[in-house]
Amino acid sequence: MSLPPDGEAAPTGDLGWGAVAPVGLYLHIPFCVSHCPYCDFVVVAGREARGPANRIASFVRALEQELDLRADALDRHWGPPGTAARPLLDTVYLGGGTPSLLPTNSIARLLALVRSRFGVADGAEVTLEVNPGADERGDAGAIRAAGVTRLSIGAQSLDPKELRTLGRRHSPDDVAETVRAARASGLASVSLDLLYDIPGATLESWAATLDTALALVPDHLSLYALTLDDPDAEGITGPGGDHLPVSAGARRWRDQARRGQDDDRAAAMYELADRRLAAAGFAWYEISNWARPGHRSRHNLAYWEGRAWEAAGPGAHAFDGRTRRWNAARLDGYIAALTPSDGSAPRLPPGLQEPVTASGREAESAILALRTSMGLPPSALDRPALGPTLTWALEAGLLEPTRDDRLVLTLAGRLLSNEVFVRLV
């Protein structure tokens, strides 16, 4: 189903307005200097991101137009930001891609527009993703001055050989320098992203990466198993899809990389990380995320708690509590819709949407809750759609009651979470 044309008030039944107003805003910045072969995010690289023919300025103009159009729609339904019906945003997240490739004045202008049109609460969490390369990380001090409070650094590994395997352009020293600059600038929170089950990695190299990461004293760590999906086969790369087609080179790399992965090794890496991070004062709060006290990602927690968020940018997803909406991934169509070359009025970019059914919402809410350390209340055992699976998981040792009377995945349950989730769908 296509999105309605720009400027038209969407029928309540179509877009699901009337559910809840957004508490967060996600902006997708699609530019990278180069495209890593494992990456499935919406990314454009090379001369579109760097050099005289780069499209960053035209994209920023288009993104500003989309933000205005999305804000107009919220104004029509909920009234101005800061009212009881439409609270100020608690989180803003600039993801990508490499948002730190944007000129700092563009980041500042975008955040000023967000504050003006959406409203941002005092003490809000404003996250910017950065690549740690010297020519990609941006100026941490200027980034903080623009309004960013949290930096998410795409380290991926702290082993030089593994970084080369992944096609990364930075070194471990670049990661350390990015953390140092963030601390010197006074940014309130610093997070590192790491990948495990990288082809050629060992338990020993993973332990060394963890030790090096902890020595940098970050506030938050996101650890993801290297996942090599095929978005083309999943049918999500078409004109309205939220992914771009996989290049032939990336497909060859993935085919070879899969042969270097091992499920048992990946499980051992996860268990090792969970022990080491706990000993270092990090608590797991979501299957792939650990944080020091006070440094959980509030933006991502909103996703896992099933709260509503707005989104803009190619491939970006939004949710209002009843309907999921996403923009198509292709940059050409995005810019053409929002900044028409014929001088016509801007219109919302192409994309699709789907309602969440009542039964789907129940299963999804349970899965999202089980991903977190909050889990589910014991009353979930009494729900006909959930009870049989939760009982099975308890008996299998994948779920356990906590001292505060919640049902939470055990370590074994986190490792086998998909076995639980597939039974809930």
C-alpha cells in the first residue's frame, strides 16, 4: 500500500493515527565512504558521498522537507508539540550510513529543525552514529555543540586482521582516538558496536577485542553476531522496499564468509562476552546490548517497549502503535519526491505501510519484551496465545522467574531465543 500524497490529511483508519504520538524520532543518513560487504543498511557510497559530485547537500534539503511534512501531519492530528496529546520527543537518533559525514552545520540545522517542529524535551537523548576513521568521525566538540548527547561508534572489531576481513577502513587506534575525542568534548555517553562470529576469528581474538574495548571505558556496548542475509531473496529490494539490492561483489563475499562461521563458536563468544561485561560493571538489558548504570539506549528501548516513533530518510521505519510505515530505500526517488526538479510542491517519498493486527501485536509485544531484561509479567502465562510457549520455555530452562516476579530469558534462552520467538508467532 502506498503512502498518501503529500499535504493530504490521511484517513485515521489508513495510517493508524489516533494510536499514540511519537516519543522518538529516527533520521536515516545513507552516506558512507565505502560500502562494507556484510552491510544491509540503506547506504550509498563512493562519489555520491565524497567529492565534487556528492549528494549530501541535496539529500539534506530533501530530509528537511520530509521533516516539515511529517511535522505538519502530526500538527494536524495532535496539535503542537508539548501538549498532553503530543509530548515532546524524549529521543532523537541519527543513524546510517555514516551520519558523521554530514557537515557539522548540517547536523546542527537538522537538530534545530527537529526542536522547532517536533519539540525536544529537556534532558533528551540525542544519538549520532559515527565511523571511527580519521576522515569520517567528525569533530566531537562541534557535534556536541550541535546538540548531540550520545555517540555510537561503529568499531565492529578491535583486531586489525578482522577489520580487513570486514572491509573496514579504520584501525583499532582510530577507535581509541574517537573515544578520547568524545570524552574530551564532554559528550555524556559513548557506545561501541562490535561484531562476533567474524570469519577467521577465534575465541582468543574475541577475548582480546573485548579486553581492548573495556580498556577504552565506554558506557555502552552493542554486540551483534555477524548476520549475512539475502534481502533480494526476501523480496525487500523492489521499488517500495526498505533495502537496496546486494552487489555481485558483496554476494560473493557473503557466500565465502558463511563458510567461515560457526554457531557453536558464536555461542561461546556470546557467553564469554556476557561474563566479562558483567564483571566489568555492565548489565545486559537487551539480547545484544549491555550498559553501565544510567547509559541504556533510551531510543532503542522505545522500540523494544513497543512505543511510537517517527522517522525520516531513505529506508526509515516509523510506528504509531497501530501501523508500521517505511520509506523506500532508493535515494533518487526520495530526493525527486521531496525536491521536485519541475518546481512542483514537495510530496512524501515513496514507501509502504502495513497495519499490525491484534494477534500480531500480542506476539510482537511479547517477543520484544522477552528480548529485554524486563521480560514479561507472570500473567502472560494465562494468555492463550502465549501460555503454551512460555510454559515450554520454562520447562526447557530457557525462561526463568526473577526475584521481582518477571519472566526473563536465561543465558541459554538468549542463545536460543529464536526457538522461543518462532513458537510465539
